[in-house]
Amino acid sequence: MTKNEEMQILEDTIMRLGNDSYCGDFLFEVLVDLERDIHDDFCPEHSFAKMRQDARNEVLRARVEANQIITEAKIKAKQITDKAMAYDCSVRENVAGRLREALRAVEE
């Protein structure tokens, strides 16, 4: 079988399966890669197991990155909260001091 014959069978099969089948859409999406691999004399590398593993790896990378972002956000949030609390205490002490001064002034 020639490359062209094999690619024609593949295209015909995809058309026959259509987009209402389990594999039709998938095969259509990878058709360009498959045709390129066949044309370049490479065995097509698309396998469900490899794609699933790639997907798992991508999800794992995304989770690690998300955890890093969350950790950094929590650290920044704590820094902001600590700074706000310190400012709040400073304002309260300032107000309390002025109230004490005002009471002393009234008492005199």
C-alpha cells in the first residue's frame, strides 16, 4: 500500500465516521499530524496512552503552579493583614493618646 492510498483510506474513514462517532472528531483533529508523519516516513506518535499521560502531566504541572500561586498569595495576604493590623493598632494608640490629652486638658 502506498502512502497516498493509506492517507486516502484514513480520510475516507474519518468522513464515514463523521462527527457523531466516538473517534471521528478525534481522528479529524489529528489528521494533519498523521498525514505529516506518514509523508515523512515516521510512525504516527499519537496514542491514547501517550496523550493521557501528557494530559496527566499537564494537570500535575498546573496543580503545582496553582499551589505555588496560592502559597504566594497567602503569604502576601498575611503581610498585608499584618501591616493593616499594625496600622490599626497605631491609629488606636494615637486616638487613645489624644483622648487622654483632651481629658487632662478638660480636667485642668
